[in-house]
Amino acid sequence: MSNLYQLFMVKPISVDENGIKLKPEIMEKEKLYYCVFNNKVFLVYKDEQEFLNCYEIEEKEIVDKVISLGDNLDSVDNILNEFIKNEKLKIN
């Protein structure tokens, strides 16, 4: 993919001063997307039935770690899994 194409490529989730912008029509099913807005991490994915699922995380420790990562989605998964393990939370 050329750098010029990447520069103008539309992203499925973006943030500006007015809020979070979602483009579900270009989201892949069962793929996790995230962004940071108003000191919160927002997780979004489109399920197999094409419903959008959105979650908001306010936990300062998680937000700070995610902000420090930039666009590294794999590390976001690791941060969330580490938090769940450390807090002994259950995932259904």
C-alpha cells in the first residue's frame, strides 16, 4: 500500500473536537477498534450480526497506558487482559 493511499485512507473510528466518529460500513466483523476521548478509552466492534458493541473505560491506569501506546492494538489487548487478571475480574 502506498504512503499516499494510507494518508487519505478513511478509518472506521476517529476522534475530533466534536466527538467520536464511527464508520461501521467499513468496520470488519469481530475486530476490536479503540480510541481515546475525554480521558476515556472507547472500545468498539461489529459482531457477526453487524450490531455495534461499544464499551467505555474510565479507569485512569488503563487510559494512561493506552494513550502511551499510540496505534498498537495488540498492546491494548494486553493491557486489558493484565488489568482483568490483576483485579481478578471474571469474563463471561
